[in-house]
Amino acid sequence: MTATSSAPASPSVPSGVWDLLVVGGGTAGMVGAKTAAGLGARVLLVERDRTGGDCLWTGCVPSKSLLAAASAAATARSAGPLGVEVDGVRVDFPRVMAHVQAAIATIAPVDSPEALRAAGVHVIFSTARLTGPDTADVDGQPVRFRQALLATGAAPALPPIPGLDPGRVLTSDTVWDLTDLPTRLAVLGGGPIGCELAQAFARLGAEVTLVEGADRLLGKEDPDAASLVAESLRRDGVRLMLGQHVTGVTHHDQGGELLLADDAVVPFEDLLVAVGRRPRTDELGCAAAGVQLRDDHTVVLDDALRSTSPRIWAAGDLTGHPQFTHTAGVHGSLAASNAVLGLRRRVDPVVPRVTYTHPELAAVGVSTAAPPAGCTVHRAAHTHLDRAVTDGQTDGFTALVLDRRSRLVGATVVGPRAGETLGELTLAVRHGMRASALAGTTHAYPTYNDGVWNTAVERVQGRLAAPAARLLTGTVVRVRRALLDSHR
């Protein structure tokens, strides 16, 4: 069962012109509204369903709660090499889902309408549609605004596959309605959501088949990193069918079948579709306000998050920027402050990303798979990372991308809690830190974060071993030796 939050009845919209109209009460909308209110603006937030957005109700919070349960089950089953034998691991799926809902309920008050109102935001539960460059229709009432922030997010996309019935499949929005563990689950899509949920359900005891049209998982990531994730999924029992195109779907009372281009058939009890997300912009009235959309329905923005209509801004999953909660929050605040203060602060292009499989895959900046000309990639396998050795988790690596001046421009880390290492690397990429700065920074030992230090040290030692450097250091040593000997 999934937690629900019915929208309370909203009062009529107060009269007057609003400094900022915010459409959407997810992460971008909430952060933007609070930012503007904190700056002294008169803010109206319109949300059609419940505040908190996808992250709270159907995304980050429930998925990571499910992954925690799946990880606990897998850890218990695989503890033998550490000398710990656990017999008869049993998964109580209703209790797993109760844990998921408890996590949502614990976090929900922070994102509640009461919290928004306490921050000075006027909240209306309804729909909003732009009717002009500075007007909108909210709950049938005309609303005037000086600036507006569009933050309606995105929804799971469904591919146009013959026979696919939208009402008979699971998505990242509806999978939380499950009350029983699927006996046989087919997952369509090998991106982060598909990989995370496929592995989680396999670890909880489901028979899982993942079908992906590309010849590998996680196509935007380093191939070596994606390969480690694929190997881990297979070890957990996930059947990977890569390079396979679905030509049709049949549904029946007991589930259905995926029909593949090579005439193979994949039977399922439940089908989870995870092939991307589509921006919620169709009902915003963008054309009436002069807000241009791209062919993929994302809002056309400048680098300060302003749309083609000068009073209207956008942030979050409807923008074409990376669809992450942390991006939505930062961009919501940026757009709101730009709007109400007349600033021109630009978006930061350095955005960290994490796929929360086991092992985790974390990356930031330039891809380690295809570095630009003049950049070099430096990798250190975790087979010699002491914390990985002590934990028996050596399948992973740390890779740094350095430019000609040895400045960090990108990184990929694969391993347990790789995302926790990414903060340091994101800061280093954003500020153009050199490998020598990382190597010269004391890192706690033994930690997985030590992999960053090891990789940076290898780079610095490699440069010191170059002939020119050896000549210079050798000369200094000889001069120093002569000076010391002369003073005996």
C-alpha cells in the first residue's frame, strides 16, 4: 500500500498582485517558494495534489527505503566469507512496504503545506494555467503576478509498444502500491531507475528479468562502471536481456508476456516500465504566455532559468536539466531569487549523479569514458583500497579526469557508498582543484573515500617519476647533500 495525502480544501485566492506565482509543490517549487518568501516576496504556490513532489512520495524516499531492505537481505545471505552464516533469510514484504511508508511519513512534515505556510507562503490546492505573460487562471479565478516559477516536474513515460495497457503496468509512480512481492517481474529499461528497482526486487526474492534495447546498462555512464553494475545484478539473480527490442505486449489475468524482436517471449506477473520521464507542461498554457517548449516538451530557458517570456521562470524536471532532486532544489532557489531580486545568477553546470545499485555508481563532470582532447583518465582499482579489502567489497574503482594543468574536471567512483565520496569530488571539479591538492589533503583511514587520495597520489607520483622531474629532484638532492656535508 502507498501512503496518501489528500489535498485539503483550499480557500479562495486572495486578491492583489503576487510577487511570485509558483506552479507545482515538489522540490523545485517548495524551495523556490520558501526562498522568495524569505526575501520578503508575496508568494502564492499552487499544487494540484500534495506537496513534497515525486521525491517524497514516489521517488527518492520510497526507493531508497526499499533499497535499504533489499540490501539488508542481501548482506545477510552473503555474509559467509566473513565467517557469519545466516540460514533461512525470510523477507516479509508487507513489513518492507510498511518501512517504506514509515520513512515517507517521517519526512513528510518537512514538506507539508503547514511548513510552507509557516515560511510565509500562501498555498492553494488546485490547478494553474497561464493565460498571459503575467496572468493565470487558478481554480477558476484570475490571478495576476509580477513573476512566475513553473515547477510541475515530470511523469513516467510509456513507450508506444503495441498492446501495452497503461492501466496494467507498474511505473516508478505506482510500484509503491504493491502489497505482495511479485513472483515474476519484468523490468523494461536499463537506466538508473530500472537497474535500482530490478536489483532491489531480486534481492527481496522476486524472479526478475530486465530488458534493455541498448547493448549495455546505464548508457550515459562509464562502460567499465556499468559493466560492474551489470555483473552485480546478475549475481543477485537478475536476468539481463540486452540489445533486445520489445515489439509487443500481451496482458491477461495472470500477468502477460513481452514479445521481443527475435521472437523470444518474456513472461511476467508484473511489468515495470522505466524508460524515462516526460515533463508535465501540456496543461500549463505555455503558448498563451509566450513560453516556448522544445520537441521533448521541456521549457526553453536561458542560463539563468528564465523562459522566453521575461516574467516566467522554470526549475526542476520540466526544464531539460538533469532530473535530480538536488538539481531541482538548487535551481528552484536560483530561479526564485533571480525572479524577485532581478538577479542574473547562472546555473552551475557541475551536477553530481548517483545510481544507487550495489555497487553504487557515482559520477560528476566530464565522463571518464570519453574525456576531451588534452584530458587524461587516472584509475585506481579498489582491489588495493584497504577499507574495501576489510569489507570484502573490492569490485570497484575510482577514476579521475584531469586536464593539461592537472585540474580535476570529472570523476567516476564505483563501490559501496560511492555517492558519499562524491561531495569532495564535486567541490574539486567546481573549483578546478589540482590532483596535488587532493593528494596533499589528509583523508581518514581506512575509508572508501581514501580511494580518491590513492588515485590522486598515484598521479602525483607518476609526474614525479617523469625524467624531467627526476632530473630536477635529483639535482636538488645532490646540492642539498653537498651543502650539508660542507658544514660538518
